[in-house]
Amino acid sequence: MKFPALLRCLPLLFIAIASHARAEDGYRLWLRYELVADEPLRTAYSQAINRVVLATANGTESPTTTAARTELVAGLRGLLGREIAVDLTKSTAPTLPGGDDAYALRLERGKPSQVVITANRDIGVLYGAFALLRQIQTARPVAQLDHLSDAPRIKRRLLNHWDNLNRFVERGAAGFSLWNWFTLPEVIDPRYTDYARACASIGLNGTVLTNVNANATVLTTPYLEKVAALANVFRPYGVRVYLTARFSSPKEIGGLPTADPLDPAVQAWWKTKTAEIYRYVPDFGGFLVKANSEGQPGPQDYGRTHADGANTLADALAPHGGVVIWRAFVYSHEAPDDRAKQAVTEFGPLDGKFRANVFVQVKNGAIDFMPREPFHPLFGAMPRTPLAPELQIAQEYLGGSTQLAFLAPMWKETLDADTFCAGAGSTVAHVIDGSVDRHSDSAIAGVANTGTDRNWTGHPLAAANWFAFGRLAWDHSLTSAAIAEEWTRMTFSNETAVIHPITEMLLASRETVVNYSMPLGLHHIMAEGHHYGPGPWVAEAGRADWTSVYYHRADANGLGFDRTATGSNAISQYHPEVAKIFGDPKLCPEKYLLWFHHVPWDRPLASGRPLWDEIALHYQAGVDEVRAWQKSWNALAGHIDNERLTHVAALLKRQESDACFWRDGCLLYFQTFSKRPLPAGVEPAYQPLEYYRDFRLRYYPGNPGEK
Ligand code: BDP
């Protein structure tokens, strides 16, 4: 090639290199559709799938069947390297069990052989399409395609975005909000479609676009136009839009003198506003409300109850088929009682007082998304009210988008916990899927970890949490291991040398974070404001229950919050079967020990070692585990792309130093009470206590207190 010709090619070459470099930037998430590497398997799939038939109730094209076809054509082209026709037909099969979202796959080994996806509604076909692609992506045997059928256990599977209208994401560490409110509704970022595809691929079917610390502006007409534009993009993917409703909206944007939920003018305002929303978004899901919590307005401002507030909104939504999701995350610094008890105290008596289209949304634990919490006692305490668990995908207290913490094991711990509310086996999962109390509607929410970062979630491995939330929302009986493996295969490779180390790290990671931050039931000992690092010394904050000393209660005698009858008696809020176990320090699982008990420093634990030694060894174990991951991660060189390899390696380095910071800060501080030496095997701190105590971490993303 002559020189000038080469020059002419340079831009092209650059694009080629650039696009290669971007090939594994994480944007495609788990929907990568790379050519199946195992040739015999690819051939077997190619022979089996000559055509895909979408069999729907009426056999006609819709935006949803088009989405399914587009996904299948592109996905199969990538996976099998072939163009495969996707046709539509009217289903003659009987209705599938499992409702609107159910699907069934059938492999018809004729000539040529084909796969038929049957569903009750078009959205089921889309879920079936993603299931077919997932089978191939995870290298399952072809025969499994036959009679593969599924249906979700929970009806409303929602992401909650804590996104502000100025695009700041509260507790979000992966960039700005995905929603570009300023350029909507004219500019439709293709990313909105990819967001909906990602959600649908894991079965999510709703999204609350705005922060629970709500801004009434989103309910004004110009913003409803923007909301409608997003809803239009999401609709073919079965993702319905919900909004947070600021309780004082009738005053703030409605010009009324009050927001009293029993005031007829206020009720009329909500009815008119809701009707307007449905004109823009005919399938609008409903309102999520944080009221009388952390300074947010609410019905109690007018001497009314949470039920009064929720019911006013519920009455406005009912004619349109919408729901209210009312949060139970309430605690008041005026109430002298243990913060862990306040939700049950306030909401328990309201059971039976909510309209039929109201959910009460309950965080997995009674404090606040700690690395480990026992299940929230409200699960099992409100049989007449459908409860929606609120899980946090964003790792507010588990290292944000900087540290690895795969959360499926944490969520499973809550979902599998037995409340005993209707006898043994009344697990949280069965309470929330409606089976224990026979509720016909059910919901689950995950606080999203997405943002404008190219890879959506900041940490390349944090996408596993978005994926895991969707998969568990669909089927809470899936194991963490199965989810981790699926995600790893889809996101990285089907090579054993890749699957094993990554799934091992994922599955261990949450416990590792617990070990180096808040082991043995310690909780809420993080730094104030950003919540990223340690702050066991925090003794003064806006309110007592924002301090750490309120929670760990360290003194010369020991450590931990006595929540038994001799203390706050929070255990009495659990069913007696559960209270018996949590309330007895000998029976209480050690992982919850300091949550429920104040334990002397020298009391021997199960290992025979005294509490102090055990705590110190947990902190050290956390650090050691991160170091072990660094080794196994680095061994992936050559097996995975360099881009993600180096990005995660760098993040793990940071995680190791953060883990040491947690260990050193906490142990030095607690040592001022225990007055005991570090046991053998625990490394001495790098710095004196003052260094950790005085350290100021600036501009941690997502911290609403520091903008
Ligand atoms: C806490 C967060 C705060 C949220 C609050 C909530 O620190 O930013 O607004 O929960 O859930 O975890 O309302």
C-alpha cells in the first residue's frame, strides 16, 4: 500500500481499533451474543434452530413481538453466526399456567427442526426469547430447549431509581442518571431502549424513575411529557413506569394551602393529577411514596396516619388500575425507642387499614441496607397488607461501585428466612409472593445501581447484582450459585477456567465485605454522610440514631446492642419461634450476635476464642480474602479481555486498601474499650487511630450531603 493510500485508511483503522477496544467495555452487559465457542455445540444448535416461531394469542405483530424478533435475529446471528428467520403464528396451545408473563419453549425436531415459543401474552414471548438466548449463551445442552417453561412468582418486579431531576443519583456511584430530563422528550437516547432490553431480559417489568426523596416537579405537565417519552420506549419491553409522589405536591405544584389527605380539595387534586398522568402514560404503574421519613412531608404533618395518606393516593389511582407503594422506612428521633422497632410500631397497627391497591414496601432489614441484617420483623406482621421487599442493588454500605460485593447471597438470606407467621415454612419469600396470606398482587423492588458509566454499573462485576435482582425477582427459589454462574457465562465466557474463579469470588464477596466492615452483627458503624468507610467513633450527628455509638454500644465490658428483654426488646417483634432463637445468645447465629446482644469481650464464641479475638480475626479474614481474589483474578489473564481484566484488577487493589482501612480503624477504636492485644495472625494497623478518625473522604459519588 502506498503511503497516501495508507493515510486514507487511517481513520478506518482507527475506528477498527477503537471499536475493538470498546468491544468489551461492558456496555452489552450479559447480552453479548458472542459466537458459541464450543463448535460441536454450535453445530448442534444450528441444526436444531432453523427457524423460531412465536406463537401468540392472536398471531399478529405488535411492538413486543417485534422486539422479540429483533432480539432473536441479532442474538442468534451473534451466537450461531447465521441468519435465522423468526415467524409469528396464532397459538393453538391451551393457556399456560402462571399468568400473563408465562412462556413455554418447544423444540420441534422436524425437517427442518425449529423452536416454538408459546405464551399467553406477547410479553411472555419476549421473556421466552430471552430464555432461549440465555440457554445458548450459557451453553446448555440443546435437548433442554424442549419443554422449557417458566413463569414469575412475583407480579411486579421493579427497579427503584434514586435519580434526581438534575441527574444526581442519590447513593449512585456509576455516573449520572440515565434519564436526560433536559433533552427529553425530543431526544430519545438509544440507551433507553438498551435499558429496557436489559430489564426485560431478566424479567423486570417496572421502573420507578425518580428518587424517593421526591421532587414534585416530575408531576408537572412538561415533565409528564418527558415521562411519557420514556414510557413509550419501555412499553414494548413490558417495563411499566412508576413515579415517586412527593406528598406535599398539592401545595407545591397544585397551589393548595394544604396537603392534608382528608381534605376534599387535596383528594380532588390527586384525582385530577392522576387522570392527567394516565392521559400521558395509559399503563402508568403507580406511585412510590416516602412519607414522614427523614424529613420528607407526609400525612402525619396533618395528624393523619400513613394509611390515610396512602388511601388518598390509592383512591385516585384505583379507577386507572394503578397502585400505591408506601414505604415503611420510617423512624423518628423524637421517638425514644430503638430505631429497629419503629416500623413495626407504626405500621403493625395499620394492617387491614389500607386500600386493596396499596403495597407497603419494607427494606430487607429493620435498620438500613447494612451489609448484614436479620430479616425485617414487619415481614410476617402485616398479614392483611401485601408487602413488597425493598432490596438495595446499589451498594450504599458495601463499597458502592468500587468494591466487589455480589448481593444474591444477602438477598437470599432474607428471602429464605422463616418468619413462622403462619407456621414453619412461612418464609419471607412466601410472604411477599402472596402465597402465605393469599394476596393476588405481589411486588418486589431493587434500588438500582445504574448510571451513565459506559458499563452501566461502574464496577464491571456490579452488573451481576442488577442481573441477580431480576432473576430472583422472577424466581426467588433460584440459588445464588446458579445465578452467579449464569451471569459469569453470559458476561465473560463458558470456559471452566473463567467460570470457577469468578463465581467463587462472587459468591464469597458479600461475606468478605461483612468480615472487613461489620462482622458478627455489627451495624451502622460507617462514616457519616458518604457511608463508604468506617466511622465507629461517630458519636455526634444530626440525631442520635445517625451515630455509630448508638448501634455498637462498645464499653469496657463488651460490645453490641442488647435487643432482648433486658434491652430494647426488639426481639419481641418477631414470632416467638424466631424470638426464642435470636433472643438467646447461645442459640443466636453468630452472624447476628452483636445485633441482638451486648457481649462481654472475653466471652468465648463457638470457636472457643473470646469475642475480641474473634472480631479481630474476622476483620483480618476480610482483608486476606480480598488478597486471595487478587491472585485468582490475575490468573484470568489470557482468558478474558484485557479491558475488564485490568479494570477489575485495579478495583481489587483499591478494595484491599479499603479493607485494611476498615480493619485498622475499627480494631484500633474497639481496642480502646477491650484493652486487649490483637490475636496472632492479625496485622497491626498501618497508622494510629487518629489518622483513621480524622480522615476525610471527599466527594464520594452519590452522597447527597456533599454536592
Ligand atoms: C438511606 C440512604 C438515604 C435514603 C434513605 C431511604 O442513606 O439516602 O434516602 O435510605 O431509603 O439508606 O429513604
